[in-house]
Amino acid sequence: MKKNPILYNALGEVIKLRRLHKGMKQKKLAEEANLDDTYISDIERGLRNPTFDVLFSIARALDTYSSVLCKEVEDKVIEDIDRMKKEE
């Protein structure tokens, strides 16, 4: 399956905004999610596509649910697509 940069970027932005809202550094999020901080960095920059279990671990570390993160990503993607259509 072909990578979707809009989706990856939206996921990264949602995770980053949630992390910053909690006042967390990438290192702290990585520790709480039992991941490497470079992996968190790559996700936030849209370079990595985490598995569902990684997304679940990140959500738990952010005191939310993976379903909430998915909904926020979906909203962001729709917003980005609508904006791109208006720019055409």
C-alpha cells in the first residue's frame, strides 16, 4: 500500500499537540510509552507509521484513548483536504 503523507503528518501533529498540551518532552512520552525518543520524533514528523499497539501505548502515555487520537487525525485530514481543494 502506498504511503499517505497527509495521514502521517496529521497523526504526527495530533500526537505532538497532545504532548505539548501536557507539557511533556518527547523523551518523557517515549519513556511512558516504552518507546525510543527518536521513534516519537519520527512519528511527530510524519516519517513513521506506528502500529496499532504503538498508537495504543502513546495514547495511554498521553492519558487518552487511541480512538480519540484516531478521531482527531481524521478531523485533521478532512480539514487539510478541504483546505487543499479550496486552494486549487
